[in-house]
Amino acid sequence: MATTPPEEITFGRRTKITRRMKVGATIFFLLLAALITIIVFPITETTPAWVEPTQSNVYNFMARISPYILVGLLGATVAIAELVSTFQTYPREALRTRWAWILVAVNVVAAMIALVVVRVTMTEMNPSLQILSVGVGFQAIIRTRFVLAKRIGDDGQEGEVALNLGWLYDQFQNLARTQIDLELMNNRRTAVTRLLDYYPSMAELYDIAWYTITARATLSREQEEQRKSDLEKLLDPKAPENFAKSSIALMILENGGQAYVELLLTQAMQNLSPEAMTMSKPSSTDKLIWQLVETYSLPEMVALAEKLFTTEKAIQYVREAAQPDPEANTTNQKATIAHFLVQQLGTEPLQKAFAEQE
């Protein structure tokens, strides 16, 4: 497996600036500069006769379409805000996807259509208020059910013919969000796989996940404790080790984000490649965990925890993990407890306990 240079780390397809996009942007800015020049060009006695009517026509044209441009920009802002709030852990990655741009474009068109509806039905409303209200609340206007005609049947019951654009709008939004989530899921799987390549040790993954949760500044105390509790539940002796590692790696990604995982992988690649990590000797933490598994039985691990821990919660966790279970492998149970001991106590107290026992 060849190593990837730090600058080439990617977790899926990103938006690339192509030559066509550069040409389109250049043409757009040239047209914009031309329009601004025509509008602000001073009229004097020496100005050619065709400039003044051209300037007047351009000004009137811009005055007519500017409300729709402003509403479209507000609609795009609302769409981007909704995407960011929906995919809070991966906002940049979500906005890079093709379906995100399609969703933003549809919101721009929907906002413009809503402005047309408001101008037709609410002619007395102030134009500035129309732009502001439609730009922020165009989704509610689109979801309005428009009755085109009413019908009275032979039985006296009324019926109606209505246009429901809101249903179509909601269905498209759900489709776009689902497609964005599927693309991000592929990116998440890639990130988790690479984390496992460069951090294959359960203890190391657990340490990184614990630090990631603790370092978050926006989590409340309750949220931090809940996530730490969820992390400890992954050290279940009944669960396969690969499943636990993948879940912890995903938790690192969910709590730290893509940029944080890129930083971790960059640091790992600067130190060792995956091949070198496989061929190198185990770390002192891995050796210590292996010694705990080989030396102690489950009752002895419980006794060791009762001796070293000062909190009843930690001791109770070890007791529950050491309960005999025909469905769980004893070695896996001891490995889970060993990981927990190393994480909570560090290496020095456990090495001292080994020395005392010897």
C-alpha cells in the first residue's frame, strides 16, 4: 500500500475549478463591469447621442430585474443555511457536492417564482417589504395551496382544483438531501478506513476519541458526559474488535470533523507509513495491554481495579465487564478491561503493580 502525501489527502470528490468555470466567471465579471460603466457614465455635451438612451434602457432594465436578483440571493443564502444546519459536522463537504448546488439553484428559482406570486396578489405592499418577506419566507409561499377553480357536484358537495407546488418542492428537497448524505457517507467510510490504517491500535483510537470529545468547546457538560459514555460502551467484550475500532474511528470523525481527521492522518504520515507501522515493534501501551491479558485472570483484574481505582463507577464497570458470559470470549473480555485500565489509570500505576506482583 503506497503512502499518500499529506497534500493529496481527499475523502471523496471535491469541486474542482475547471477551465470552463474560469471562462464563465471572466465573462460574468466583464458583463458586470460593462453594465456598471454604462449606468454611471457621465452625460456631458460631448457625449455621443446614443449613450443617453442606452444608459436609460440599461438602468430601467436593471431596476426591473434587481428585485429578482436580490430575492434570488436571499433564497440562496437560506438554502445554504439549511444545508449547513442539516450537515453540521460536514458543512464544507456538503456544500461541495453537486446536489447541493442543484438545491441552491432550485431555491433561487423558487424565490423568484414566489416574488412573482406576491407581486400579482399583493400589489399594495411596499416593494422593499416584498423583497425582504419573499427572500426570507419564500418557502412558506411556495407551500401555499392555490385553488384554481371550485366545483359543486350533483350531490351538493363542493370540490376544487388546486395547485400544490409545496409537495413538489418538499419531495425535491428530500431527494437532494438524501443524495448529499449518500455522497458524504462514502466520504465518511473513506475517512474511517484511513484512520484504521494509520491508527490500528484500539488504545490509540480510544485516546484520540476521548481527547476529541474533551477538546470540543461547544459541547455542554451533559453532552460531553453522554458522548464519553457512548465511547465507553464501545468497549463491549461481546462486540468484535473490528466493529469497536470502526465505531471509535467514526466517533472521532463525527466529533472532530473532516479537517481534524486530515490533520491526524497528516501527522501519522509524517511519522510512519502503514507498512512501517505494521513492521515496527508494538508500542509500550500495546505491550502493557498484552501483559495484562496474559498475566491476569478476570477475577484478578477485578481485584487490581479495586486496588487502583478510587471511584466506584470505574470499579463497577470492570466488575460488569468481567462477569462470566458464555457468548463472550474471555480474552476479549480481558482485553476490554485492559484497555479501560490503561485509558483511565495510565501506564505507570499498572507497571508498578506488575513490579509489586513480581
